[in-house]
Amino acid sequence: MFTGLVQAIATIEERTDHCLAISLRKTDREILKEIHVGDSVAVNGVCLTVVESFRSGFRADISPETYARTNLGDPQLQYVNVELSLKVGDRLGGHFVSGHVDSTGQVLAIVNQQRCWEFQFQTDRPTGKYLIYKGSVAVNGISLTVARCVDYPDRTEFAVAVIPHTYSHTNLQFLQVGDRVNIETDMLGKYVERFVNYPHGQTNRQGAKEPEITLEFLAHHGWLR
């Protein structure tokens, strides 16, 4: 589990069919003291397992599935965001990020707005249905707030506002129009959808009938007024 608060910008030093070698800048290598074999580390928002550590970074196994569903296999990708997994008791400054990328998106525009930047992206509709205005989204593992969201028949377009600190401490500063990014939507929306669409009203293992989700049920439990 992660929070979407990037701790370092790293470089992909080596990419093979089954492994990534990640090297951190000298100024960020202090976090290597906390990285051990078997640990989970988010690389561009993708949860990977550390299999080896070395003086400047670490290596992680990676599967063809991960390459196919994320941007980690893109030849032009050089800089990646790194975040260590969340510790119990840590302050949650972003939002809950699992490191399980839903899909990739594409940069549509980057607009410099004096002291901030607006990044515009597009993604597929199955992913876009979980994006909501002022909701949370992880882009390349960065916790961001959706400032605008528009659905089209074949895609969803959304925008986020990026402050100078986020811009300078993540690989957003290296993005160009047309680049692919990893997108993970807020997991809470997925659980709500699953719960609402579950075939309620059936008998469970204990022999009790599960309640149907109706307006009266939601109102009774405080979800509607």
C-alpha cells in the first residue's frame, strides 16, 4: 500500500525481459537504507518486489503482463517516480494507492499557468468511469486531484493542477505531449460499485437473506437524506 507521495526520482539503468534496474540520484540515496530484498516499492505507480539492492539502487522482477499494462516497458521512459510502501502509523498525506495500475493514459496538453501547471490526459472509458470531479487519481504513482473530467463515447479526458513542489519533485517535469502515463483510480469507487452491483436479496451461507440495495435501505443507513 502506498500514498501517492513520491519520495525520489530515479533512472532506469537496465531493462530486460524480466527485470528492471533502478538507480537513484545521490541526493535521494538515503532511502536505500530502508529498501531490502522482498520489499514492495512503487516505481511509476507500479508495485514491484525488490530482488537485489546495490550501492545506487535496486533491481526488481517484472512480468510481461506488467510491461504490457504499464509504461515501464516504453523505450523512451528514462525517469521514474519511486515511493516506499506505507508503514502502519504513517501520516496519510495523499490517498490509498495499491500500486495496481488500471490502465495507461496519454498526455494531451501541458499548460503553464504562472505558478502552477495544468496537465490534461485521456484514458479509456472503463478506467475513466471511476474518475470524478475533485476525486483522487494516481498518475505515474503521484496522488493528484481531478480538476476537470469529461466522458466521450470512446475515452475519458481529465485534467489535474500541479503545484511547483510536485512538478519539481516528480517526473511530471519530463513529460511531453503524447507520452504514456500509468493511471490508477481510487479503489474506494471500485468497492462501492462492486457492493451496489452485487446480486443482493439472495440467501447467504448462514441461511439469512441479504438486504436489497434500495433507496429506503440507503436512507435508513444514513447514505441519503
